[in-house]
Amino acid sequence: MRSISILLLFLLPAFALPAQDLLDLSAKNYCQYWGDTIENELYRFELNESVPQAVGKILGWAGREANFELVQTNVSSVAAVLDGDKRYLLYSQDFFYHLPTPLEAYALLAHEIGHLLNGHRFEACCRRDEELDADQFMGYVLFKSHLTDEQNALRMVEWRYAEQGFSWQRTAPLVIKNRNKPYLFTGHGTVSAQERQAAIARGWARADAAIQGLGSLAYYEDENKVQQAGLRSFPWPPPTCAERYTVQRNMAGRFKTLGAVDDWLQKALDNRRYWSRSYHYLPNGFALVTRLEQFTADGASKPEQHRWVDYPVSEGSGGIMDYLSSMFVPNKGYFRVFVFAVTDQPAGSNGKTIERAEAQKWLENATSLLPYDIAKLPVSERHFVEVLVYEFEANGSNRKANRRCPCAKPCREHLEKSGLLNGLR
């Protein structure tokens, strides 16, 4: 009976709704499941019952509140859109009406909602990581929904849109056809089917662990179960050669939960455009790690077009003279990784050093969303936030970056020069 009622929810008769008003938003940064582009003129239609109810169920399964506005409009399918600081979930009721089962509807909505809840920016530098984050969220939600098993959840990447109108068939590989143009799930073509399935499996495993009552601190103290849940442990005590600065002590008076601490950190990072980051397990807390960033000799972040390049880039104008000069005088490159450690267990260093490649891997295969089971945990008077910075220096002649040990600058200076310190005060 439950399956029948859910099916009826999505098979309500579809009919054209008159446009109520023009939707005033810029859809330059978005992820859309199907369709080449988003129309320049979007119109807001009255919300029907089925999709809003499905969105509510997804948020409930995830234990999250919406940070976006849901709008029925004239998009091709379903899209997550960022317009300035506002987030939108746009959908076409006609598209959902023609889906074969509710499972596909929940999966598509969960993927786009994952983008929005994770605060994704839909910029070229980070699209691959963002797509995997959204898929991991989808796997988490599909487990909680009890609508399917893991095998069918992984088959979500095997849908193929036939060219003969709205008829669906299950095939492989992961491709959606529209006017003979292939797409990878959301139309961005940046991630393989195998990578997507691995991300869905990580989300599924994390939800499985939470359902079994293992989403507590006692659970996360088990390294094997941490890995199973899709989290990676950050080494604690941390690797040596880091400069450190404590930005917050005795946090119980300011924050009630670890999720509130995370919100504070996210705002500071967003203000300085540190949008690509990853979460790792720490005892009684978590570590938030930023992407490898290139900075100038005085500690300031490089201009945006050079900031996230992982090889030395000249600080000149980029013209022909700058290029010729670099051939005879190789540029040096300076790189750093910030680690925000939230825990109640002070620690020195573990005596081991870390190379740039290993620091870069901290961002790979990790979630960009703090698991709800950790976010809801209370903050004690012993909790603190300590920032660690690891420096690397590369010679332009071979582009190989070696760690700086000790770092050339103290952590507080890195925070000041990057602009992060103001947001953390």
C-alpha cells in the first residue's frame, strides 16, 4: 500500500498552469539533470502537491532544513541554481509526471538537493568534486527512503533517455541522450560512471551505519567503521611541520552543537571563496580541510585565476614578456593547506612529515558535508578550534613542490593575509 500511495503521488494528472509572474533570477551557476540550458525567461507556477512533499521527505530523511526555495517553472527537468547567495530548486511538473516510478523522482531530487545543502558554487574548478558530493548525498537519502536496495541505487547511473519522447529504459553506460548529445547524469560530463557509483555507495554505507545506531561518538572511534561510513580520519596528533593557532576556546558558551561550529567556519570560508573543502573525523569532533591554495610571497592569496593552480604561476601580467622571462628565471610557487581542527583533545605532532601529494589527497574521496550524526553532538567546555597551516614551495623549473619545515610564516599571519582571521573573530 505504501508503494502504491507513493506512486500515485507522482502520477497525478499533469496540466499546464498559467504563468503567475516572471521569476527574477540569474541561472548562470546551476546543475540541471536534463536539458542543454536553462531558459532566459523563467515563470513561476503554483506548486503542486507531489514534488514539495517529496522534497520534504528527502529533507526529513537527511535530517536537514531547506536552505533553498522550491519553484515550479519552465525548466526541462530539475535544476539546482545559485543566484548570488540565494539557492533555488527548480522543477518541471511535466517532467516528473512522465518518470516511470517514484524511485527515479526521489533520486533526481536528492542529487540536486545535495548540491544545494552542500553549498556548491557550480564553478568549473570544483564541478567534479561537487558532482560526487551530490551523488553521495543521493546514496544516503535512497538508503533512508527504504524505496530500493543498494544494487538498484547504484543503477541510478544507468538511465538512458530515449529520443522517442518521454519513454525511459534501463541501459548502460551512464548516458542521457538529447539530440544525440551524451550527458553524464546531470549534463556536465565530468565524472565516470564508476566514480559516481562509488560515491553513491559511500553515502549508502554512511546511512546504513547511522540506521544501525552507530552514528555516535562511540561508533566513530572505530577506524574501520569510520571508513565504512564514508568518512576519512584526519591524523591526530597531526603531521609535523604545521604552524598552529587557536582561534576559539571554551566554546560551550557560544555554540550548542558541533553543527553550529561548522556553520560559523563555513561562513568565514565562504567569505574568502574557500569553497572546496572536506570533512574528516577527529576524536569528539571533526577536521575541515581546505583545497591546496597558491599564495604570494607576502602571504596573500593569489588572484582567482591563479589561486587554485597546483604549479607555480608568475605574479606578472601574463603577457609575452612575462612568458619569456619565466623561461630564463623560473618562478617559485608558494602553496598552503588550512586545517580547522574542532576537538576536545589537545595533541602535539605525530613526528611524521607530509608531502604535497598527500595533503592534496585529504580533499579526495571525502565528504564536503558534515554528517548529521556528528553535527548534532553537543559542544563541551573542553572543545576548541585550532587552525593548522602546512606550507609547500615549488621551483618553476620542475614544478615539484616540497614542504617547508618549519613554515616561513606563523599561522596567524597566514590567517590575516588570507582574510580569514576577520571572519573568525
